[in-house]
Amino acid sequence: MSGSSDTTVQFTLTDIEVGSRLVEALVQHARSAGGASIAHEDLLTLGRNMYPKDVTLGREVAVGIGVKLLFVEAFCQANDLPKLACLAVNGASMRPRPGYKGDWEAERHAVAGFDWSGVNALLAAYAGQARAAVPKRFKPRKERPADVAWYAYYCSHRPACAQVTAEDKKEIVNLLMAGLDPESALRRVLAAKAELAEIS
């Protein structure tokens, strides 16, 4: 998703928290590796290494990273910054997805050459505004109730859940913990899987 600008996505608090951590990880990567791309899994590992006590980031799986990268894109666009998310790519190809909009090479160079020293203040302000815009209907749950809600949905919708893997289930439970309903969480994960398959 690092090449799209889907403004129709409604971010959850989890998207904002993990997305903010990914901004910080991408800035660190840009400073240390210039315009080199980084695989989604490696980006998550970098973020976890930077914030080892962040439980929400620790639960994140690669299939769910796309919407968090949309948050990164939205932050950069809102603050007229180079597109940090262009550095994050699927590990299979290490290239942007087919149909990437923009000049990937030029955007990577822009990220590498930018002075990111003032980004933390901008990020704090943007994340605060994004948190205030999270719909009230997104009522966060604890892990156990989210797991129970998913199991109940799964039992009554087995054909629709046939493609769900163990990693997909982790992301679905993450989304339920963030306040989505099971059907919306399943749709979001299946859409992310379809996009990842398109990239591979």
C-alpha cells in the first residue's frame, strides 16, 4: 500500500499508534540507509527494536502493515514532507507494488536527502488530530473478548473465512481489539492479502 493514497480509510487508534512508530522507524532507516528500501517485516523489526516495550507494535503482523503505511503517507502529505512510506516494500520483490503512482526512485532520493530533524513535533501534532478523529463506534476491546468475538463470527461464517491463515487471524484479532467488528476486520485483512499477492 505504500504507493497508494487512499483517503477513504478510517484509521483506528492502533493504526495511528503503530503508524507513528513506523514514521519514526522509517526516519531512522532513511538516516542510516539513505534511500534504500526496507521490507515490511524488517521495518516492523526495526520498530520493535526501537520500542521493545510497545505491546501494540509487538502484536503487529506484516499483513496489517498497509493501513499503517497509509497513515505514514497521510502524515507526510499533510505536512508537505517527502513520502517516507516509499521506502517500505514487500520483501518478496523489494520493489513497490505494480501501479505505484509517482517516481519511486526520485521519491526515495528525496527521503534520503531530507532533514528530518523537526519531524517529531509535527508527528505529535498530527497523531493528536488523528486520534481525535477516530469514530466513537470504534470501541477498543481486550484480547480475550476480541478472540471470542472472532471465534463466534468464524463459526457462523466458515466459508467466508476459508482463506484466513494463523497470521491473518492475529491481524483480525488486532483489528477487533482496535474496535472494528468481525466482518469489517475480515474484509480489511482479505483486501490486504489480495494487495500483497499482487505485489509478490
